Amino acid sequence: MDYRFPRCRVTPLPAHQVAFEIDGVERLRWHYGEQYPRPFFFPLVGPSGAVLTRMGHPGAPNHDHHRSIWFAHNQVLGIDFWSDTTPARIRQTEWRVYEDGDNHAAMAVLLGWYDGHDPRPLLEQELIALVRPGDPGETLLEWQSTFTPVSEMLELGKTNFGFLAVRVAKSLSAHFGGGQLTNSEGQEGEPAIFGNPARWMDYSGPVRAASSGTPAESAAPAEGMAGITFFDHPSNPGFPTRWHVREDGWMGASPGMERSILITRAEPLRLRYLLHAHANAYDPAQAKTWADRFATWPAWKTQKSTKKHQQFELVEQ
């Protein structure tokens, strides 16, 4: 039988992990084991092979809930799903789609948000993640989540903490490394950016390329610049979103920073974001190009599949 390997692949692994590859190189990994309060992605690998995200704060052990690329909220009916200090948990309850292809590798899973007391979830979240190739060596993570309450309605309270956040590698942070925060409006640094609306946010800084393992390269790895640009989508409520950013190395989109969000079973909340792991320093023209492209991409949904040996499939909406 003829078989051609697709350019992009998603592979389930032991220990409740899923790997995303482009051109045979792992670019991103999903972790959903119950030893963690909530799932997360780690690592996000840059074009040089350097890891661009980090597990936890470089100087504060009370920030271990900052797990690379994660999603949470600290005001779900007043319950804190953000920190690690409460019994609230987010659990993967089902995977629905693993899809390989030349244009993307995709994963769709269902998650439940549990308060730690009631066995029933407060929220159900359908997460769809697509990993796409960008310019040579660059990676795009398209993140779409639909949040549906189990009851008829649910309030997501006003907060800076939620929904999607990124903890960058130490060298990319402005305080611990040599990095720079810049937004779509040309503002730079935490004091100028915090709480302001922007179409995207970028954290870029120096990185050291991964070694090939040869003695010469191991002794003197190449150094350069790289970063992550984080895009809001025009369909999200409150676009352009306000941002919770810190010079110590994290950035988060905060659609509820100014007001609470009421969601119902009939009108769930859908959020879409894009992360671009890019080479070199921040380039505003390149960022605008990707923002314009992202604005035209269709949303996704899962549905029952008519294909043999496949229960669900991923389709454009």
C-alpha cells in the first residue's frame, strides 16, 4: 500500500501527553495528566530549536501555576481556577480528533471544569488546537475554545486572570533576560502596555540555539533572537482585548478585565487566539501580516464522522 507521510503530525504519547511535529521535528507538546491542576502546552520550540516557553516563574515559587502555555480563570462563579491553592480542577474527559495533514496537525478534546466538590462540572470546554508551519522553521499555534455552562447560565467574573496566558523562557523576559514586550500599537514595556487594548502582543529576546550534539557546537551554541507574538481574533468579545503583562516574563489576554461575561447554554463563549513562534526580533510588519491572515481563517467545529473507523471529524464552520 502506498503511503505518504504528511508534513504535520500529531501523536498521542504515554503519560497523558500529545506531540505535534512539523517536518519530523517536534514543535509543541500537550500535557493533560491528573497530577496537574489543569492541562497545558510545553514546550513551544522556536525556529533555532530553542525552547521559547518556561514552566514557572524564575524567582517566585508561588507562581508554579504559570505552566508555559495554559488557560484558566479565577472568577468562575467566584471560584478560582487560576491558582494551585484551591480544589478547582480542569480535566480532559475525552479526545475527539487527532488529524495529520500538510497544512496543519490538529487535536480536538473535551474538558470539564470541576469546583472540587461537585462531581459534575460547572463548565464544559471544547478545545481545538491546530499547529501550522509558518516561515521556515517557524510555528503557529491556533487555539480555539468554546465554553458551555452545564446549567442554563454562568457568570465569568471581572478579572485580569483569564483566559489564555504564556510564560516565556527566562532569556526572553524583560527583567530576568534581555527581552522586550511590544504591542500592536507600538507601545513598549509593562508600564505602557498593562491593561491597554491591543490586537496583538509580542515578547521577544535572545535565545541560544539547540545543539546538534557535536562537540564543537556543544561548546559554543549559536545565539540569536526569537519570540512569540500572541494575536487576539476580531470575533472575540471586547476585541481588541486588554492585556495582563509582566516584565518578569508573561503575557495574557484578558477579555474580562473590565467587565464580567455572562454565558448561557444557548450562547456559549468562543475564544480564538494565535501564537506565532518566530525567528529574529519583533517585526511589526510581519505581525500585521499574520494578524490579517488570522482574521480571515474560519472557525472550527467537531461533528460526528461518516468516515469508516472514525467517530468524529474536524470541519470548518
